[in-house]
Amino acid sequence: MRQVSTMQHHALPENYDVVIEGTGLPEAIFAAACAWSGKKVFHLDPLPFYGGCWTALNLDEIRSLSNTTEDDSPLKRQYKYLDLSIPEPDQLPPSRSCSIDLSPRLLYCRSEMIDLLVSTKMSQYLEFIALGDFWLYTDRGFLKVPSGREDIFASKDLDLSTKRKTMKFLKFVLAYDEEENYEMYHEYAEKPLSTLLSAFNLTTDFTDSLIHVLASSADKSISTSVGLVRIRNHLSSLSVYGSFPCLLPTYGGGCELSQAFCRAAAVKGAVYMLNATLNGPYLSNGDRISYQHHFRGVNQGLVSFRVLLVKAQIEKLPFSRDGSVVVFPPDSMGNKNAITVRVHGSGTCECPKGYFNVYISTKGDQIDAFDSVVKEILQKAEDHSVLLAFTYIQGCNANDDTIAVPIVNNLESPTYDDAISEAKRLYAKVFGEHNSFFKVEATENESS
């Protein structure tokens, strides 16, 4: 990647079409789209690494982040709260053997992100593993969430009557926009999804599974129209690449995706500079540049996280050793919003064999329930040791520049597709439309 270090002075081109501050995922996609359409792009970041709020850090970098004392530093402005606990530092594995994803999301097999990665051949920069293990925490313990017909009829948690009602609903989901379902869909479209589920007489556990797992809703206010789109996307993603709905990028999802798009932009001539800021026409190294369009990444939303690095034998836990998603519905742990737990093993290349990264997240400023969630998740793990616990809150960082156009990183989005939507919106600002978004390069690839 063509990168300019701020530690050494290099002659830079003076004129650019587009200047972008921040290397988060929407910024990276936007930079690549502009570069592939022939625009001269200068892409910088005040941080010393790629990815912004989407980044993945090794253990030394996590320590550096938590030890940052300057409240107004670019790094500290990304977070509203930071707390790092390492009970026994000498028990940690080598720093670079671990990669902690600071903003994990779902990557569905049938999604705009996968379509873009495949059509542009950027998938060659990435590696994936399957993610098909979804669970709901209930009063009876952990309930595996059925994703399709086979799961439903194989489930020992559902009686025959419940299986029939469930299949009836799933058939409706896959065809809710067809004429035969027009009347029922429009009756409930703008009502909460829970009201539609009540009409199908579904059990409380399966209702929670649909709302909080398949529809990825933090609370029960999600509308029927939005919820059905998400549930159908989950169901239609099954069997695209195998018997699982999602893929998990190795080494840290959002950061790997961001860097793939940054590489793609660099191939087309974009210039990159880390640890650098822009004030009017002047870079922090003193160079002066001119540009037509100026964009800056900002964060929107509020999400609380706790990441654990655990050494354990988890054979007695029901979850997959490499990748699982477990959801605690609202009020199950005294929590206002649903809490999502992601268990990533060594197959994700985020930690060595015998270790696990456990990601706990919830919408809003709400970390009080995390202790109870940790206890439930790890109670059956034999001889487990929590070697690291990193608690943080990602929040809004205001765009205080009245000149730069904001590029919004939606912290609360459950998938990566919002980043593409934001990049397309900005692309239309530069080009007047978005029909040519990555079109040129995709055509070249298809004809080769």
C-alpha cells in the first residue's frame, strides 16, 4: 500500500479531488470507490493504525489504548469509557498472537457486503470461517435457535404443535411481499414485530429468538417491516456457501474489511498517511495540499462492550469452539436492552489454540449486567482463567469541522451493510449519482 510516514518527509502531490480523514469501514469503501472511478484520493488518519472504531488490536495495543491519558487525543475521543483488567500479566500469550476486534458485526452470506467483495474480487485479501451457531439464553438455560426446516423438526425443545406454527410463520417470512400475504403484511407492517408474532401464537422463547437473534433487535420496538427484512435475510443466507447463514472474517472482521478496501484504493493510486491530521490546507507535517472535496469520519450511536481473553476447556459448553453468537434478551440479567455475546476460538485466528475471545456488547451505556452474563457463559468451562477483561463504551465523536462532510460510522448497526449505504450516499455527493459505484472495475474483472 502506498503509505507516507509522518516520521519522514516525502514530497506529496499537491492537488487532490477527494481528501478523507479516518480509515473506518465506510471511509475505506468510499475511498476505494472514488479511486476506482479515477479520482485522486488522499486518505489520512489521526490514529497510528487502520480501521478507526472498526480496528482490531493486539494485546500491547490494547494496553496502550487503555493507558492513554490525553482526554483530547484522537484515540481517546473514540471512547466514552475504558477499563482494562489483567490479573496475571505473565500468563498472557504473546501479544501478536491475539487480535481483539473492537466492533464485531454479522456478515451474512447473502448481503451487499459479500456481493461487493465478490464482484470486485476484494475477497482475495480476506479469509473466512463459517458462523452458524446461534443461541438464546432462557430460564431453562441456553436454547439453540433453529434457522430452517431441518433445525425446527430436529429440535427437542419444540413440540409438534409449536413446530407447525413455527413453520407457518417462516413460510410467511419468505413470501410476505407476495400477493397472497399482502393484506396481513400491510396490517402489521408499521406495528411492532411482536404484535405479528402474537398473531401466529408463537412461544415466548421463539418470539425472543426471532426479535433479538434473527432480527438483531436490542429491544422489542423493532417494526414488522424492518424485522421481516432481517429475518428473511438470515433465512435466505442459509446454504449459500454451506449450512450456515454467516461468515466470520479471520483476524478481526471490520478491521480486515477496512484494510482490504484501503488496499484496493491504493492500487488505484490513493495516497495513505497514518498518524496525521489536516487543518485547512495544511497537514500536521507542514505540507500544503489543495482539494475539491473534504470528508471526515464520525461515530454515531452508543454501544457498551466487554472483551474477555479466556483460557479454558469448553468442551462441556454447547457453543461451537470457533464461532458462536449467544443473545440474552432484555430483562434476563436485569438488562434494559438485549446483550449479545460472541465466542471466538482459535479458528478465527484471533487467539492461540486453547484460548477464546468472548465479546459482550449491548446498545447504550449499560455495563452493569456484564458480570452476570460472564458468569452464565463460563460456568461450565472447566479450569477457565480470564486473563484479560477490557470494558469500553464506544460513543459519538462530534464533527467539529464545519467544512468537512461527515462520514457516519453507525456503531449500533448489527451488520456491515450500513457502511456500504453510507459510502454510496457520499459517492453520490461527488459524482452526482451512485450508478457507477465500483462499476468500472467490476466490468473490467468480468471481461478478463
